[in-house]
Amino acid sequence: AFDVLVVGGGPAGAAAAVYAARKGIRTGVAAERFGGQVLDTMAIENFISMSYTEGPKLAVALEQHVRDYEVDVMNLQRASKLVPASQPGGLITVELENGASLKARSVILSTGARWRQMNVPGEEQYKNKGVAYCPHCDGPLFKGKRVAVIGGGNSGVEAAIDLAGIVAHVTLVEFDTKLRADEVLQRKLRSLPNVEIIVNGQTTEVLGDGAKVTGLVVKDRASGQSRTIELEGVFVQIGLLPNTEWLKGSVELSPRGEIVIDERGATSVPGVFAAGDATTVPYKQIVIAMGAGSTAALSAFDHLIRTSAP
Ligand code: FAD
């Protein structure tokens, strides 16, 4: 059995594995796809101490750092169920989709999240070529350009306010007949001179020239008429879905499906900790996920020295 079993191999899981292994305890990592969302990222300019790096490069470095230690890395393994220990200090079981099961005295959940997509023509083709999902990450790449934000909930309206300070013009497109963001955010948004708000608008296509985004087609849901907006960027803000479906019924989740953690990364199940985008942590970023993974590993170690195996 492992002392610490990390489920998920993104920035949070990699940091947790390095911190755990450095305590000299038996550490394993089971990940569906080692590297996580970083593998889908191109330019990274906010990984502090590195002015510029690229996702695939950072993903290789994450795995290399973990493999510097005696960590059992189980890549291409998807967890399907968590079974808490039957007695305090007992072994926790993680069942894998391939039928195997892993046992550990403590578990760190770091299965991350995925952005909900519009699923319209052009979105997939122009990902990282104008179609973006993270304003904190990619906003500055559109300095002085025209962008749209899709989604009028809190994240969409926050993104539009944020981007309006950087880019030339923002068009916010909401599917519903009204914005759903908090009133104070809506008021702030309406006060900005370089923002246009479209409600009852359905995005039907992302246009491009083959290399990058050039426009967006939005259909007015009342009249059925479509219009083309010329722009260079599209930020999709219609939801971040935590990869926690497999934990329903075993670990406390928030109404949005995020794993509920305290400031030490502890979940509702003794010996089970969590970190990164899969949790209730307020901001979802690489450096934040790494810090949270380190916190969870130190908490798991603290749990191990306070409980003896029964
Ligand atoms: P993830 O990176 O999502 O990793 C989750 C891990 O869990 C993966 O290994 C996955 O395969 C695995 N997993 C999922 N389900 C299971 C399961 N059931 N069983 C086993 N394993 C499972 N952040 C920045 O700071 N700067 C940026 O410039 C930046 N740009 C981004 C660009 C894009 C296109 C995207 C999508 C995200 C970007 N982010 C950026 C956000 C950043 O990538 C995430 O905040 C970060 O990767 C979260 O790390 P994590 O370890 O919590 O989760």
C-alpha cells in the first residue's frame, strides 16, 4: 500500500508527489493524462520566475521532476471510485476503470477541471489561435485588439471588465435574455466605454483565415438574424467543470461539483486531501494549483505521523 496516493498528474498532482516523495514515504501517482490542462496550453507567461514557457515543455518538466524521486507513476489510469477507510487510520481504496484497485493510507485528489465548450464550427480549429478560455492567462496577448466574451454569468462579466482594461473593444454575448452576473458587476460593466453587450445572442460560428480568428457569427434569438462581428479573440466563459463525477457520494462536493477543502487541503473524508482546479479554491491557475498540491502533501504527511496503521 502507498503512504500517499495522488490521483491526477497536472501541476497540483506533480507538486503533491514531489513534496510527498521528499518525506521519504511511499508515493504513487495515478493519472489519466500526465501533464493535465498544461498539455493543451501554448504560451504561458505567468509562471513566476519564467518570463515565457510553453505548455508541452512545462508538462515534460513536471513529469521529469516527479521521476527524480522514487514515485510510482501510473499514467493513462482513470480512477472510477474512492472508498474511504473502514476504520480510523485504515486504508483508503481507489478503484481504477481497468478494474484494478490501489490502497493508500492517505490520498490526494487533484483531478483538475475542463472548460465547457461552445461546440460550434471553428472553436476547436482556432483554440490557442484566438479562441481562449482564461482571461488571466491570455488577456495580455490581445492588447489593443478586439475580443468577444461568451457568457454573461459572473465569470463572463468579470472577464469582460478585466479585458476592457487591456484590449481595444469587448463584445459580451449572453444566450439568455439578461445577464446573470451579480448586479454590482453588471453596473461596472455598463459603465465601461469600450464594451458592447448582446443579450439573447447565440454564437453559431468562429471565423478565421486558417491561421487565426477573424470574426464571430452571432444569431439574434428573437429575430433569427445573424450578424458577423470582426475581432481577433474569443474568450469562452460558459463554465469550468471539475473532474469529480467519480467522487459523488464519497467526498463532499460543492453545488458546482468542486471538492470542498479547508485551508489545509483536507476534504470531508479523513486522510483524503485535495488540491487544484478540482477544488473550491477561488482562482484556477498553475502556480496556485502547485501551491495547493504542496499544501495537501504536507497535510497528508501530518496526517500520517498522527495516525498509526491499525
Ligand atoms: P489539471 O491540469 O486539470 O490536471 C488534472 C489531472 O488529473 C490530469 O492529469 C488528468 O488527466 C487527471 N485526471 C482527471 N480525471 C481523472 C481520473 N478520474 N482519474 C485519474 N486522473 C484523472 N494557468 C496559468 O497559470 N497560466 C496559463 O497561461 C494558463 N493557460 C491555460 C490555457 C488553457 C488552454 C487551459 C485549458 C488552462 C490554462 N491555465 C493556465 C490553467 C491551468 O492549466 C490550470 O489551472 C492547472 O493546470 C490546474 O492544475 P490541476 O493539477 O489542478 O489540474
